[in-house]
Amino acid sequence: MKNENENVPLALPKKQVDLVIGLYSSDKINEAMNMIRALNEDYPNVPLLFNLLGACYNKLEQFDTAAQFFETAISIKPDYAEAFLNHGVVMREIGKLDHAAKSFKKAIEILPKYFEAHNKLGITLIDLNRFEDAIEHLEWAVAYKYDFYEAHNNLGVANRKLGKISDAAKNFEKAIEINPSYTLALLNLGDTLNELGQKDGATNCYQRVITIEPDSSQALENLKKLSTG
């Protein structure tokens, strides 16, 4: 959840909104929700408050309720890009991938340079086996935010699905260059290098993962397979 103070109506007290966001960020979800509801009594029909409630219910993994609050926020403010993004996130969580894709697309229509929405749409399209479309949006994500290491990794996943193994390796390497501790990209790069027959490179990736996460079962298992393969 982002601090949306720039979207807060003048009548809504900024200090109280900041406090709500602080409680949310500290995982004090029930306290945050109580404060939001109190604010909602004095400031009804403010879309930000419904978006914040949706974010709270999302964090509590009550996804259907979260979706309802995001939908309320959108009904009040139809150009609320972040509420569409958040709605897409909960649609993914409950397995409604087509609905999620529509929400992410709507967020992008409102804010074309919304790199996070491009990334979320990209991974959703991967799940829908629409790899070319996924690549298009993931490339936009890294174009708008060059250091978006998660999107570089996701781009690698999409390229690998299409059999573009060398391109995928470069994507994973870029993600790791930006964030050397990003174990997901290290695992993906290890698998990709192994697929390319570069056993030493794959071994190095898995060993780096274990240095960061000593209990990584996937890295340990992959190393075992390499040593016995």
C-alpha cells in the first residue's frame, strides 16, 4: 500500500491518514481498520478510505471482502488507478486471472507509465500462457523503471517459457545485477544455465542462494541433482 497523500481531499486530515498508513505498515491491521472506519463516519464516500480498507482486508487474506472495498473505491472514483491495481491483486489471489488482467489493464489505461501494473499484468499473462503479451508489458515495466529487478526476473520467466533460453539468462542476470541477494532470480538463472549445459555456472548460482538462504530446499536439491547427474 502506498502513501497517497497527494490524492487525499483537503477535508480529510493528513495526519490521521499518515497514522493509518503507519499502522498498516507496522502490521497493526485491526487498529488501522478501526481508525479508517472512524474517519469514514466523518468523511463518507472518500475513495481513499475504501482503498485503505481493501488493503487491510487483503493483508488479512480476506480477499473477497477486500475486492468489494476496492470496487467501492472505483465506483466513487472511476479513474482510481491504484484501486484497480489492488483489485487485480486480489483477483489473482482467488484465481480469477481474467478479471485480474482486466483490472491491471484498466490501471494502465488510466496511468500508461504505471510500471507496477505492467509487471502485475505481465505475470498474470504468463499464468494465462500468453507469453508474447506478457513480454510486451514486462518490457514496458523495465522501460519505465530500469531497476525493477522483479520485472527483469519475470521477463526471464516469460522468455524461458517461449524457449528463448539465452534471452532469459540475460534477464535473470540483469535482475541479479540490480539485486545480488534476489534468490528467486539466482534459482532461475541456475536452472537456465543448467538447461544451457553450463553446469559450473548453475552450481555457482545455487551455492550463492545457499549462502543467502542456508535452508533453501530448492537450491540444495538442485545442487544434489547436479552432483549426481
